Amino acid sequence: MKEFIFYTFEGYTESPTGKVLENLQILGFEKGENENQAFKTLINNNQWIIKSGFNKDKIISKQLAI
């Protein structure tokens, strides 16, 4: 199986000093025969992603070289 990382530009992070930082949000890692299968598994196993307001169309994935 192939492993993928899923991330988005949506959202932000706060630094230890309280400064708002724009960055990437890592949503998770998942395995699958292909990107689509891994994405479906990610969403099924992590429903908080959609409930938190992340847009599925803005989620980016990259296959990891392992």
C-alpha cells in the first residue's frame, strides 16, 4: 500500500507569544492502493475534519516516499 500525507492552507496557527501565523495544517496520514482510496479512508476515520469546517476540495495530498 502507498502512504499519503493530507494537508490544507485553510486555518492558521497561534505562536507561543499569541501571534497569528498563516501556515499549512496537517490533517493526517493514510494508506491506500491509490490517493482516492486513502482520502476516503482519511475522511471516514477522521470526521472531525469536515465537522471542523475544512473544505474537502481544498485538501492537498502527496504520496510519501518510504
